[in-house]
Amino acid sequence: MQNSSDAQSQEILAAMNEQDQVKTSRIAGVRTVLVVLSSKGIVFDVHALRHEIRLAYPDATVFFRTTDGQPIGAAAPGYVDLLVDMTGPGQRQSWFYSRKLRRGSRVAVGRCAGLFRKRIYDRVFDEKSQSGLPYETLEKERFVQKKVLELAGVAIVPTGETHPDLGKSIALGLPPMLRI
């Protein structure tokens, strides 16, 4: 049983190390965030996504838009500090919409999709060059959107996972107690 707890400890340590690396990619002075949601699949709940972004940037106001440019909730101002564009390849968007988004933001983070994003966005996640992406659509979207959020300095840490109960087996791995 010691090997399974060691593997579990290694997994938790790897997640903590990943979270520390994400913290180093945070952008200073972010007060407004615009998130353009993917039309292929909304993996993260809008309210949970707002909460995660507010954990990374406590003073920020978060706005959401669809790929078509329609606001979800309150409309975003003309200029934002951070743009997180989750629009993926093959999703319908007007030709120069990414340029319009880039002009209205101080820092732009997104996926490598469309004509100009790789050159005009500050940080880009290129999913085409990644090997080992999940085949299923929602799993792939979850992986890619998590990586885009990491580039933006937002750590998505899975907290709802349950691990096997090791309460009875941990005592078996301990050395015997001394009798006095």
C-alpha cells in the first residue's frame, strides 16, 4: 500500500508545482477581464469560471462574450486589461474579430486558431502541435481551455475528486509500537 500512497503524494505534489508555475504567469494590474467562450463546448460553468478568475485577480471585473460577439450578462467596456479568447479552430467568427479584440485589450491570451492570433496575441496555446490530446471533444476542450487559462495566470485546480480511503491500510505500513 505504500506505493499507492506515494503515487498519490506525487500526484498532489505535481498539482501543487503546476499551480505555482501558473502563479508566475499572472499579469500585473488587471482590473477588467473579457472571456470569449468557445462555441464548441462550454466546459467550465460561467459562475465557476468567474470565481476562478477572481481568485487569480481579486480586483478584476469579469465579462463574458460568445464567439459571435454577443455579451453574456453585462456588456464589456471598450478596453479591457486581459482578454482570454477560447475560440478554437473551425469555430465561426468574423474575419477580423480577433484583431478587434486585440485592439481593445492590453494583454491577449488565446488559442492558435484563425488567421492572425499566433502573431497578434501575446500568449497563444497551439493545440495542433500538442501530442497526446484527448480524442473526445469535451475532454479535449477541457484540456485546451485549462491550458489557455494557465497561460492567463488562472489556476484550475480540481477539488471535487475523491481518493480511495486509505485509513485502514496506512496503519499496516507503520512500524510496530514499542512496549514498555
